[in-house]
Amino acid sequence: MKNTNIKLETLKNILNAEVLTENFPEKLEICYFCCTELMSDVLAFTHEGDSTVLITALSNSQTLRTAEMVDIKVVVIVRGKTIDRQLIELAEENGITLLRTEEAMFEVAGKLCSHIKDECNKEKSKNG
């Protein structure tokens, strides 16, 4: 089966997200998504590393500190929350790409599932 990884640039486009940090590795391949507002769940259940994206409505330093602990390099803040400059600077200091979207977390999850399903269907029809 084809790898269904999503490049960061594609993720940005799917979510119509705004990039808030200078660091934007557009070709970074994402394998896993963690949608939660419970940072304890991030610590307990996520795949560590830069192939995971944390999607959350929490826009505070705790979110970035948690991402840093499990080596998550991309955080998406949902619902168009206001992000203060200090949080952006903290993300940049820790090599974390910070994105913001107007979408709710439920919509984000739905769009990502739909995109992955469409890509799998394309691959199946191509391979007959």
C-alpha cells in the first residue's frame, strides 16, 4: 500500500492554515496526527518525533513544552485563536513550526481523514 504521508505544505493548504513561525519545512512528511486538548494524552499516546503533528485549541506555553518533550515539530492551533508573540518566539526557539487555522478541531480531523482516504482510493484505482 502506498505511503499516505502528507507533506507539511499540503497540510497547510488542506487546513487553509497560516504559518506563524519562520521555520516551515514544507517538504516534511507527516505520518501521525494527535488531536487533543489534554497534554497528558500527548505524553501518553503520541508517536514521538517530527512525523507527528499536534492539533489543539490550547494556545499556551504548556502546549509547546509538551510538544518539545515528545519531539513534535509541528503544532496546529485551531479555531483561529489569538497567538501572542511570546508563544511564537518559544516555538521558534525550540524548532517547532506553529500553524493556525480558523477551522474547529472536528473539521480539521474530518478534512485530514477525507484527504487520506482520497489518496488511498487514487492509489487503489491506479494499481487496479
